[in-house]
Amino acid sequence: MNEQTTPASSFTVVRDGDIGVLQGAVVAIGNFDGVHRGHRTVIAAAQARAVRRNRKAAVLTFSPHPRLYFRPQDALFELSSGRNKLRLLAGTGLDGAIVMPFDAALAATSAQDFIERILVGRFGIGGAVIGFDFHFGQKRAGSPGYLAEQGARLGFSVDVVPPLRDDGRPVSSGEVRKALAEGQVEDAADLLGAPWFVTGAVIHGEKRGRELGFPTANLKLDPSCGLRHGIYAVRVQLDGRLHDGVASFGRRPMFDDGAPLLEVFLFDFTGDLYGREIDVAFIGWIRSEQKFESIEALKQAMDGDVAQARAALTRSSGAFPILREI
């Protein structure tokens, strides 16, 4: 087990009203789903600009995700919940985050009004930093070039960050989702810069794991979760400390083929976790879910899963996202 440390600087979250200490900040603007390495290059550029101008550095982001607003009927596998996105952003050392509700009024705001009324009039930004593909305003009419032109006219700097690529592949939320859908959690971690993780409260299950000798902490993930069903090496954060384990995510074909459930077995751990919130980071893929011929065959497979998970976790000793409670 390892102690998990986080940056000590303050982090301000503004959802409406007066933005207080973030007034005049240099803002990185975007959705930041997953806060992957591409996002972090945008954030780092905002922090560098803020240092040069002796300003605060913050993100300006939106909730819900615009895609969910425009297409609520289409499930979207969000890589991080709203709270976890803020915990990840706080872990970068930013001074804060401005979370704007993405609603009908914002969707109908023209690109010019978004700049003049919101960025300048309301927030008084000291600079804007965006990714190369960021568009904004009604019908996404505002482009990076347009923002740069208006920034020059209105007196704030605009930095446009070029795409980040990894061996020729773009570092994007879509690529992370694709990797997780294939169970390639190590590949996802490369794109994210840290293991992908989920957070949830431990619920009561059928107690089958306990009967098999592998008591589990069970979590229900969001129905939109696109992670491949299977067995994973995981690392769990509980009360600021890290614990290694193995987890199954799926429908339990050996028993009930029910709704997807995450079942986590912590190594060398005793204690009651019911109702407690834990962070579960996915470190390595072990195998697909499968139905065995007998309970004994299942138990033998689980013994093998534990051995493989311990090996994977040893290779990735201490790997866990940098988070800060907010």
C-alpha cells in the first residue's frame, strides 16, 4: 500500500454568480472529458501564460456535455463524472474551474456574444487557451481563428494548441473510449497519462464472492459505461491509501447474466466497506468473462486471475491518477 498525495494549492469551483478570485484568469476552454494528455497540454499552456501575466489559471468547461444536450437520446460514455473531472483538474495545479450550464440559452448564444458578454463582460478573462479543434457559439460558428481575431480586438491573448499525437494517433477522448471498449486499459492509461478510474459507493451484492473465498466490494457503474466486460487488475483508493486488487466487470455469466456490475476483490484487506466510496483504477487486462463447467473450475480460474493481477500491479507499482478532493 502507498500513501496517495495531492497538490496543496487551493482550487476554486464556480458554477454561477460572481467568479470571485477567478476574475481575470487565463482560461483553458473545453469539455476536458477524462482530462487526457491532450487536455493537459492545453492546461499547461494556460498555466504558462498565467505565470507570464501574473494571473490565475483556470478552466472554463460545460455541464452537461454539449453532445448530451443536443442528442439526449444517444448514450455517451463519459470518461469522468462531473465531480471526478474536477478532481482531476484540481490535481493539475490549476487555480480553479468555471463550470457553465450548457442549456438552451447558451446553445443559442452567438459566437460574438459568447466572447463579448461572457468571456470579456462577465469573466474579464486575461487570456484564452483552446485546442486546435475547439468551436463555440450558436451552431458552432466560432472557430479558433475567430476567437484569436476577437481577442486581438478586445485585448486578451489567445493561444491555440496544436493536436497531440501518440505514435501518429491523435490523443483524444474518442481514442480513450475506443481503447476501453476493447479492454486495453494500459493503452487508455498511455493516452490519459494515468490509469482510467471510476468512483462509487459499495453496495450489497449476492455474497457469492464471499462464498467462493473472494469477498468483493460491488459498485454499479453508469449504464453508459463502455468498458469491455472482463477481469482486470485494479488499484483502489480508500481513505487516501492505495490497495491492490482484481475486479470483474460484467454480467456474471456463471450465475445470472444480470445487469453489469463491478466486483472488486482487495488483496490482504479486511473490513466492512458497505456504503463507503472508493476510487477504482484499471491497471491491466486479464481475460474475458466466461462461463465455466463447474464452481471448482471457476475458483481455479480466479486463483489464476489473482496471480496475474498481482504481477501486473507489481509492474505498475504505485500507478494511480493524481486527484484532489474538492
